[in-house]
Amino acid sequence: MLNRIVEGLRLWQKFTLVAALGLAMCLPSTVGFLRHHWLSHQQAQRAVAGVEPSKALMRALVSLQNQMALAACLDCGNDAPISATAGLQAAVSQTQQAMTALDQQVLKHPDLADASSAKRAAITKSWLSLTQVLQATQPISAINSGQIMGLHDDTGKQLVELLQQINDWSGLIRDNVPSHHYLATSALRTMPELLDSMAQLRAKGVSLLCNPQTKGTARASLAIMADRTQAQWRETERMLAMLGTSDARFAGLQQVAHDKTAPLLVEALANTHENLIQVSAPWITANDYLRLVGKAQDAQYALSLMALDQLQELVQEQQAQQLQQLALFFFTFALSAAISLAVIGLTVRQTQRSMREAVDIAECVATGETQNIPQVSGKDEIG
């Protein structure tokens, strides 16, 4: 009995060694496969994490742009629109809240916070300079528009650069799937740049209307900004068209852009050329121009939020797929290991039984008990 137990243990050791060698041969490919999917899962997590800070940044940028347009109206002096004079302080408060929310979103991700610390410090410094000027100048209508516009423009550029850092960290634009790349590029690059150009167009146009005596350089600058806005809009339309062609799920973005944003933007650009650039005595008022371009800007911002929402749904779907693939891999691995162990166990058991039968036959022959020789149950070399 003891000999049988010892022999069984020896067989188990041999089969276990064979199984271990088999697993070792599969280990490199298994580790490579697992590493690839784990990195893909981490990338999907970063992509999901990058959307919310991008949304918060867009809210801060648009709030700052609205504040800049209202500040430009103060050039009109006593004729400044009441909405601009009364709303500037409220806009500053709203922008401050958006800036705080942006910082909170970034700080949720330590890696992103470290990567963007220098840029966020620059934004904070620029924003503090801007708010100090607004708070120190009383009455508010006495603000130096040139100085305040420069500070707004600098803060806006810093925000756009921070958005680029978020994109680089999250890898959203680097997606190899064409439709995903087009959607991320539209939501995180072309649309923010378009919004920034529209904000500058709005502020420069209001400033020109408040100062009819402005030299031709101001009109030339406004014309350049209008052309840049139009070119960026065409680029946005092109990206949305490619997006809709590559994936029908996103055709709604192109439709919204065509039906809602395009008419308002075309009207704003047409009025800019006809009433501000091509004539020396504009008939449109600063308040009317503020509202006109503001509607187009609001429509574009709504389109940007719609694109960001769809991008968020897309990256969440990608993350869920990655989790499913990882779960499927671990399930398959565990099932394969269980089947292998079961096969090894059955093989060892069959081999032990055959060897015991052979030993019993040998013992019977050795003792001369030829009448009670066990029957052989198998047809292989060892019975």
C-alpha cells in the first residue's frame, strides 16, 4: 500500500512538471496579451478622466469670453449698454466659479495635476491680475479697455493651452479609429479655437462700435479676425462632415451645426463685414452687435457641449469594452487552467490504475496464482 502511494506521488510530480513546462511556454504570449489589454484599459480610463476637466475648462473659457465682450462695451462710456455695465461684475463672479470648478476637476487626477501645475499657476496669476484691475477701478466704466482686453486675451490663451495639455494627457485625440479621432478633434481643438475667435470678433467689433473714430488698423484687425473665424468654421464643418460619413451615429452633430449654428454665424459674419468693416459709419449699435454675435457664440457653445457629451459616451463605451475583454481573458485563463488540471488528474489516475493492474499480474505470476490473474481493461502499452 505504501509503495503504491509513493509511486502515485512520483507520477503526480512528473505530470505536474510537464504541466508547468507547458504553462511556461505559454507565459510570454500570455503576459504580452495581458499587458496590451491592461495598457488599453489604462488609456481608456485616462480618456474618461479627461472629458470632465475639458468640459469644466470650456465652461470657464466661454464665461471668460462673455466677460471680455461685456468689458469691451465699457468703451462706450456713458452710452455703454446697461446690461454690460450691470452684468460685468456678475460675469466676473461666474467666471471665478468656473475657474474653481476647473481646478477641482483637475486636482481629482494627481498625474494631470502634476503635468499641468505650471500652466494652472500661469492661469491663476493672469486671472488674479485681471480681477485686481476690475476691482481697483471705480467707477467700473473708467476701466482702460486696452489693458483689460489684453488681460482677457492672455487668460483665454492660457486656458486653450491648458486644454491642449489635458488632451495630451488623456490621449483623446490620438485615437486610431477615424470617427473617434474626428469627434475628439472637433470637440477639443477646432471648436474651442472657433469659440476663441468668435469671442475676439465680438469684443473687437463692440470696441470698434464704441469708438467710431478708430483708425483703419482696427478695421483691418477686425477683418482678419472675421476671416479667421470663417476659416475655422469651415474647418469645423469639414471635421463634422467626415465624422458623419465615418460613423452614422454622429450625423446629428453635423445636422445641428447646419440647422442652428451655421445660420447665426453666417448672419454675424455678414453683419460684421457689411456694417463694421466696409462702412465708415456703422448703423448697428454696440448692444445689437453684442447680442447678434452672442447668439452665434451661444449656439456654437451648445454644439461644443453636445460634441463633448457624445465624446464622453464614446470613451465610457470604450472603457466598458476594455473591462469586458479583461474579464473574458481572466475567465478564459481560469477555465483553461481548470481543464488542464482536470486532464492531468484523470491521466494520473488512469496511469496509476494501469500500473496497479500490471503489478497485481506480476505478483500473481510470481506466486503461481494463475487462476486469479486480473483482467486487463485497457488496450495501450500499459493496459
